Amino acid sequence: MTSEAGPMGNRKASYNSSVTSHSFALDSPTRRKLGYELINLIDEYFESLPERPTQLPEDHRTFEPLREPLPETGMIAAPIASGDLNVLARFLRDTAQELIDQGFHVTSAHYFGLMNPTPAYIAVLAEALVAALNPQLASMARAQLASKIEAQTVRWIGERIGWVEPFEGTFTSGGNEANFSGLALALTAHFPASVENGIASIGRKPVLYASGEAHHSVDKSAGLLGLGRNALRRVKTNDRVQLDLSALQEAITADRRAGHQPFCVVATAGTTNSGAIDNSAAIADLCEREHLWLHLDGAYGASAIFSDKHRNLVLGIERCDSVTIDPHKWLAMPFAAGVILTRHPGILQQSFGVSTSYMPKGTANLPLDNFRMSTQWSRRMNSLKLWLTLKMHGRLAYEEHIDRQMRLANDFARWVETTECFELATTQVLPIVNFRLKHPSLHEDLTRVHNELVDRVTCDGRRWVSETKVAGESVIRVMIISYLTGEKQLVELQQALHSAATAAMTQSA
């Protein structure tokens, strides 16, 4: 291969254009050569993550589209025929290197952004194995062991929630699908005829409730389920950014008087903006009185169930009717992995069950096929990475992981409280810290000032933090999500924040 630049750029590369073989089958030497090259690249990448910048410096970032035409003839056959496999290995390395050099590394120990973790290495290996075996988890008959591994992983999670079998669950593509599924279960439970006859058969307007800080997937789900996004009542929060129970009760009462049909409350364990956790136990009391389904969006925070020390953060989770958990957040799994669980056996099949002639017929002594209890048909094995990580490391590894990140966040929050520049904006509950500049003269336009401060902190590409809104007010958001992040990275961040804040206040003086 000769090239004026790397394989991902808009530059000319010269490959053998006389190749006529298009077989996807590679011989053993080729597979091994490319496989070893890739595993070495991944190892080098993981070794770099404690000090790797999150992205390129601001003046080096580019968002121009790639313009290379679709290759009609590939480059692979000629090197295989000649026995010179180095050209293929170089191309793989060049491609990987460009992805790394031009990438945005949520895997870096200096990433303090959203809920995107550094993946556990065992989970990376599990993903490679799943890609190679390509098991189809739609039916037990076509993926016996893979299906049993998923069922066992769901059982482990349900038991940590505090449920005793029978309960059900299935892996999803992430929190969006899991929350969608949870609301579908709530609809089925309250309006079983709607599965076949649609929302119109309900008669009165179904409505549901979530806090103003709940995830946007609840809005999407309400629209996709045919309820309409306006059927979602966004209830105000209290001073701890939790769903306000008095306001919730008032909203339910008002809707009943208006002739509507309340059917579901969505509580949140770990909001994206602040990490706030709604009071699930108190909401469960209300839902029992009002005969409403309680769904917990615990995509991030519900993973606290894996820590005996911090499980009290999600007190009452066992009383929820359905629960969403995303292992690709706090449990350090690579994308994508979500789970929807319910303590009501049979309702997943009631909501999603279909039949078709080309699928294997179920038998009485086999567990329920996944395609009958999920929005998905063809299903990737998203469970193996968590199952293998738990088998290799054990639950206590998560106990330590969660406890360590909680301690680091507590330390960071205490630093905020001792500075002259900043003050805490919300109570720190999970490893997310919200704070703001305390300089009074800057409060009139905090959004602008905070964004300018964030730009100063992130412009060199070393680290990443963000500005967001909590209860409508601008805050700076720092989240500890990588298991590689430690005191060193936090001290560097504190220094960068202090310098940026000093510059901002000097400029305003």
C-alpha cells in the first residue's frame, strides 16, 4: 500500500486494482496475522487510557465528510496470493490509528462527561467472541446455551433487585428500548385490549407521569406507543431534584377529574443531569393507593444494587413493577447493553408475544423464546459481556468500583465547597457533581459564562466536562465514570477549573 495519508482521510491511496477474488473466507495465517495485529492495537490503546487526551485540540478538530468513492475491488486478495500479509496488517493498523488519533475518547480517564464508561477488558473480549459466533437469541432452540446465559444474567440482576422468582427480563439495545418496553408493559397491565385493538380502544386518554428531570426516552416512548408526547406529565421537582410527591398527587387527581386515565409513574434512579434519585419507596406507596404501574428508569443509578454498601441509594426498587438497568453505564460494559425486568411474570409475552410459521414451535418444558418477550426479533447476545465479567471478576469487583467512584465524587464535591470560585448547585448523590461559579456579578448570564469556562477547560482536548441545566438553572457538570479515573486526574481537573474561573472573574472585573 502506498498512500499520501491515512485510510480515513480524503486522500488518494493506491492498492492493487487487478484483484478479482471477492471471497470473505480467509485462511488461517491471514486470520491470525490480522487478529494478533488488532489485539496488539487494543492492548496499546488500553495502556494509553490513563493519560490519553479525550480529543484533539480545538483548532485541530474537523467535521468534513469523507468523500472516497465506494471501492469496487478490494485490496485483500493480492497480498494473500503473494503471501505478503504485512500490507493488510499495515492497513488495519493505519485505520485503527486514525480512529484513535482523530477520535473522541470517552474511554479516557480524563473524560468527565456523560454515562459512557471505559469498558472492562473482559467485556471487550466477550464482544469479539459474540461477533465471531454470531448467536441468534430469538429462540431457545437456535441458541440454547447463549439463551440460558442471558436468562441466568437476568436472574442475577433480579435477585440483586430483591425479587424472588418468578420474575422476568430480557436484554435490550439500551435504555431507550428498555424504557419503551417498561411503558408498554404498563399499558398492557392497565389496558390489555390495547395490545390488539390499539390506544383508541381505551376510550379515555391514558396519561403517565415523570419528573421534569426524567430522561427524554420517556417522551420518545410516549410518542412511539401512540399515546402522544403530551400524555406525559412532567412533574416539578423538590429541592433535592426529586419527583415532588405532592405535585404528583395533585397532577393525578386533576387528571382523574378531567376524565383522563392515569396508568403509570416513571421514577428515576440517577438522572442524567445531576444523578438525583427519586424516592421509589414513597412513590410506590402512592402508586399502590392510586392503582398505577411504577416503572423505574434506573439505567444508571440502579446499578447500585451490585453494592451492599450503597444499595440503600435505591431503597424501594424491589417494589417497582418494572426496572430499567443499562450495564453500559455504571457497570463498565461496552455499548450496547440494556435490561428490562419486571416482577410480573407473563406480561412480557402478553405485550410482545407473536407467532410465525418459520420460527421453532415452543414446547412446554422450554423457557419462553426471547422473540416472544422483546421488541427485537433478531437479537444479539448483549448479555455475554456482563456474564463473563461477573464470572471473571465477581460482584465484589463492582462493590469496589462503585465505592471508589462514590468516594472520589465526595472528595470532589468537598473541594468545590472549599473553593473561592465555585459552589455546589445540587446535593451530590451519585458520582455526578453539579456546581456553579459563585461570583455574584456573573449570575445574570451564567449559561454563557459557564459555557465559556467549559470551553477554556476543554479547548486543549486534554479533558472533557460540560454545562447543563438542572431545574432550569445552568450548572457545570463533572461525572466520574471511568474506572481509570483517580486522584491524579481530578487534581489536574481542579487546577484547570480554577484557572478558567479566575480568568472568567478577572475578565468580568
